[in-house]
Amino acid sequence: MKNILSYSSALVVLFLGIALGACSSTTPPPDPTNKFAIKGKVKATTTESVSGVTVAVPSKSATTDATGAYAITDLDNGSYVVTPSKAGMTFTPATQTVAVSGADTTISDFVAKTIPTYEVPEMVAVEPGTFMMGAVEGQLGGGSKVKPVHQVTFTKAFWVGKYEVTQKQYESVMGLNPTIIKGPNKPVNDLNILSWLPTATSYPNLKDLRMPTL
């Protein structure tokens, strides 16, 4: 009887071991001693250079090669915020959050765009004050829109361009030059003000500049 009980106990232990083995996952948990990489690519919007972009997580960083590819290596398992940066550029998206769990991870592309720059004209300060503006009868160029002479008061100081906008300055913002007689330091003319004005007032490079009357 004793032998039969011992044999039965052994069978129970064997069956229990098989059952526990069948219920366990075949995928081992991430090994915390291993190191992994976050990989990806930075692409250009148009003709931007995508080499030399720093792509970083809080603890480490990598630099893109000539094709825009990068790999941030030697990372532990965990969640990371990936941020690209390069002087004179913006990136879409600005950041990406990625989880590293037991394997290298490839994330979506970042898209690089050059921040536009423009020629800033020489400015002079206009202090608050009052003056008379308009045209008198008989004055050359004195159409109905500038009559009669009337008083104007500035309650706040502001900055205004000292000279007319040059063709070089205009083209650096608008990307074109409609002037027939070309010259980088000559004033801009031959403009269709009705078609140009809506574009100029909404153009992102003009966020710090505008026409005094707008």
C-alpha cells in the first residue's frame, strides 16, 4: 500500500508540472541586462540637408548620416521621448514617444524644414505725437483719397522702416521679385497691391513686420 501511495504522489507531481508548463508563456520576459537601440530617419521637406541632425533621448543621443539615418544605442528597456534638433530647422513631429521592450525599435520618420530668414530693414523709432496729414487743393498727386488735410495722433511709439523696401528684402520674404527694372538695393515697384496685400499680411515670415496702416 505504501508503494502505491508513493507512486500516486509521483504521478500527481508529474501531472502538476506538465500543467504548469502548459500554462506558462513561451515568450521569456525582457532581459534587463541587454541593451537596445532606437532607429529611424530624418527626411527633408524639399532640399534640406538631413545630415548632422542631433536625435536625442534624455540620456543619450545620435547624429544623422548623409541619408538622415540614425541609431540611438545602448538603451535599457523603458519609455523614451525622442527629440531631433538642428540649428535653423524645425521638425515634424517635434517629438515621438517610444517604448523599448526587449528588442531594437524603429520609429516613424521625422520631417525637417528650414526656418526661413529674411532681410530686416533699417528701422527708426516714431514717438507718440500729433501731426497734420493729407494734401491741399492743387497739390500734385493730391487725389480725393488724401483730402482734406486732417490731424493724426499716435498714442503709442512704434518702429518703421527708414527707407523703402528694397528688392532684396522683398524677395527674401516673398520668394519673388515683380519689379521690371531689377536691382537688389532698388525699391520694389510694379506690384499689384490688391493681389499682394492678402499674401503679405498672412505670410509667416512677416509675423514681426507689417505695413504701418494694417
